[in-house]
Amino acid sequence: EMKQQATSSRYQQQAELDLIRDAVSASNGELIEFKRYSAQAVQQLQAQVSEVRAKLSELLNDMERQNKARVEAEQRAGHSLNGLRDVFQQQTTQLDTGRRTLAEQ
């Protein structure tokens, strides 16, 4: 009877080991699938980051161009205003000279 119990115990241990082996194999398969999914997710995120960086770079370049154009427009406007101020000053001087001349006559 002891021999039968030992044999029965050995079969039970073997069955438990088989269950553990099957569970480890299943977990290993899930781990491999998770790694594959994770790698794909990382690649997608890296592609999205690259795309966002490219768009950001493009936006910064556009902003730089617009800022440069604004500065140039402000400079032109300033030169035009200075020119108009000079013309106005000349006209005012001529008008004052004409008034004095008329007043003296």
C-alpha cells in the first residue's frame, strides 16, 4: 500500500508540475505578445513625436518669417512717417514764411 501511495503521490506531483509548466508556457506566450504590442506602441509614439516635432519646427519657421515681415513693415512705416513729418515741417515753414511776407506788405 505504501508503494501505491508513493506512486500515486508521484503521479500527483507530476500532474502538478505539468500544470505549472503549462501555466508558465501560457504566461510566456502572453509576455511575448505584450512585448510585440509594446514595441509597436513605442514605434507609433516615436512616429507621432517625430511628426509633432516637424510641425512645431514648421510653425516656428513660419513665426520667424512673419516676425521678420512685421519688423520690415514697421521699419517702412516708420520711414514713411518720418518722410511725412519732414514734408509737413517744410510745408509749415513755407506757410509761416508766406504769412510773414503777407503781413509785412
